[in-house]
Amino acid sequence: MYRKNVVAEIQFPASRLNDGAGEPFWIDLTQDEARRLLDLLSRRFARDPSSTQPVDTFALE
């Protein structure tokens, strides 16, 4: 779902949500997943920020 000023959407199955410690919830990322997310965000912020761009989607299995 798009919301104003959102640049990335992270999609993940409910099984990836680490809620064992209560709130706040978090998603554990592997080192490879963290690198992929950093690459997506780095490319996103390297673009012209004044242009209208669709939201990037980062999906986890």
C-alpha cells in the first residue's frame, strides 16, 4: 500500500516476524538480505529525489 513519502515497502511472511520478546517486533535479516536491502536503498537515494518514482519493494521469503 502506497503512502506519501514512502520509498520502500518490505514484504515478508508472518513466520519471519520475531515476536518472542514482545514489543517492539522485528524481522531478523541474514547478512545477504541486509546487503540486498542496503543496495536497494542506496540505489534509491542515488536517484534524483525530486522525480516521482514508484515505491521500491523488498521481499523476503
